Amino acid sequence: MRIQVAPAKRLGVKTTIFNAPLELNSIANGNKEEVEFSFCAAGVYDPRSKYRYTVNLSRNELEALAVVNANAEQFGDR
């Protein structure tokens, strides 16, 4: 998984703050309706600082990602 950040209000350089496989032990079933995963990555302003980022995806969001992935494979976008 790669996570990049860039300025939101102007054009700017993207900075990669995380680039590693998502580990299975970082994924939790928050409840029946969502999946939670977390990872440690650099901060936006100080790459020496580390922060724990947590992402919660609903069932609908996971399904949307699966559809996009299936379409990409179908049309050779991968």
C-alpha cells in the first residue's frame, strides 16, 4: 500500500509517507459493518515523526473498491 500526500489548495509535489504491504495483523473487524486498518507512517511536515493512521471502511466502501478493481482487471487497466 502506498500513501502519498500533497497540498490540497495548490499544485505541489506529492510526498510518499508510507510504502509497504498492509500487514494482516493491522486489520481488524471493528463491527459487522466495517473494517478497520492502521499503520504507522511519517508525518506531513516532519518525516522524522511517526503517526498511527487508522482507516475505517464501511461494507459499501469495500464493495465499491472491489468493483473498481474488477473493472480495472476486465478492461486491462492493471
